[in-house]
Amino acid sequence: MEISLTKKSNTNLNLIESEILYEDNHLIIINKKTGVLVQGDMTGDLSLIEIVKDYLKKKYNKKGNVFLGLVNRIDRPTSGIVIFAKTSKALSRMNKKLRNKEIKKIYWLIISNKFRSNYGEIKGWFKKNKKQNKSYLWDEEVKNSKYGSLLFKKLKNLDNYSLVEVELITGRHHQIRCSFSKIGYPVLGDLKYGSKRSNKDGGIYLHSKEVEFTHPVSEKKIVIEAKTPLTGLWSASLSY
């Protein structure tokens, strides 16, 4: 899918089959590309939710507005899994699963420098600075902070970098980016959190890799995996 990140235009943008990881009557799950907004913001740039609505409207020849509820969000410079609900019932039940930590979320990231730890946990109190659009991690609770945690394991060392897998236990603002910056290993390309250089595409090496949950209606076990982008250092990680 060719996406212009400039202001909205009349160009029709269609999802291609490889970007749709799963679809049924209740859910549609997309592998988002780096640089694409999930929801509209003050930039006015085209968002994924608009693209998916357009896809559903055309595919099912729907008249009027299309219902589409956002279940999870990932940052604009990241890639990977975004879950949408096609019905209000599915949205309500999926939101409940999120609150109850019943959706397992796995991320891959490439961090600056070779990572010494093989596995572990990063936890603490996260506080968002709205003006900076940035979060800070504290060892103890501070005013307006929220507790968060994640589990990690190193998958492999690359040349001067490391590929790491994270299971996100909570969903705090910029939690993974903030956590690894705090311990001295910022996500590669993430200038906001201390990476020395940006990536050519303006993204960062953070990818929502896998989700696992019980379907909100059928109650079947759903496991969805999204391939990483084929560019840059991600290609080196594919041999894992």
C-alpha cells in the first residue's frame, strides 16, 4: 500500500491482502507500516482507521458510516499489529480483555549497543509529560504516575546492536521506548528517547510482533503474528 504522509487528499488508498492479518465478522487486524498514524491527529494526515473504514465500505458496499472501533494503539514511528473491532459488542469485550490483561502482546525491538542481559523485567512508575509527548520512568510512585511492567529476553546479537523480544504486561504511554532508554539501551532510531541517529524512513526499530487472545464472540484461541518490515536491520533479524 502506497501511503502519502502529507495532508489528506482525494487519493483512494487500498489495503493489500498481506497487510490484513485476520478478518471475520467481528474483528479486523492489520500489520501497520512505519510512519502511518493509527488515529487522526492535529496534522490532518491520513490515518489507518480511515484507510480501514474505506476498505470495509468498498468491500461490503456499505452505505453511510462504517462502525470501526480501535482496540489497541501503536505509535506512528512503530510498525506491527493493530486490532480493530467491526461491531460494538466485539469492541466492548475486547476492551474488557485489555483491562483484565487477557490479551498477550509481544514486541520485537532492536536496541543500540549489544545487550548484556539475556532476560529480565523492567518495571516502575510511568509519568507522561503532555507538552513533550514523552514519558519518564521512576523507581517509586510520584504524582500522576502509573505502574507498569514488561518482560524481556534477548533473541540475538547483531553488529553493535541486539534484537530483543518484549512481553508487554501493561500498556503505558511509550512504555517500551521509555523503559529501554532508562536502562541505557534506547530503541534504534528513537531520537526522542536517546538514540544517536535517526532512521532513513523516520521510523524506529520497534515492531508489534504477536498477539494472543480468546475471540470475543466465538471464544476460540486467536494467535496472530506480523512479519517485521523487510528494510534495514530488520532484514538481519529475519535469520533468527
